[in-house]
Amino acid sequence: MIGVPDKHSGEAADGIHRSRDPSVTPAELREFIHERLTGYKRPRHYEFRDSLPKSTVGKILRRVLRDEYLASAVSDQHEDHAQA
């Protein structure tokens, strides 16, 4: 999970998931998380990926994921303004 900007609370959780089991559905993942996390810790959005960026020692690079999210959010805003 990464923290992403949120208008309501300042920052919200966003889930990025890479599963060893490709049959896992978003609904199953949402139910699994719902049973184990309190409301404000639950991701509002889920993204499934084939791989995650990792450091040389194998840690997931959350800052890279956050930067990718922010870059896509900015490009989405530019597209919305261009269409208006």
C-alpha cells in the first residue's frame, strides 16, 4: 500500500497488488482486507501488477510507486482540462 493525496483526509491508502495466484479477484482481495484492517487503513483503489519495483536488497520501492501514481494523476488532470 502507498499513501496518496486525498481531498477529504489529506492522505489515503491506495493498494497495489502483485499476486502469486493470478486467480485472485479484486472482490476477494477487498473482502480479505476488510476483515483485517480498520476503515481508514483500507485502500480505496486497487491496482494489480505483474511486478513491483524493488531495491537491490529486495525491498519494494514505495516512493517509485507513489511517483508513478502522482505522475498519472497529473496527466489525468491535464487531459480533463484539455477536454473542457
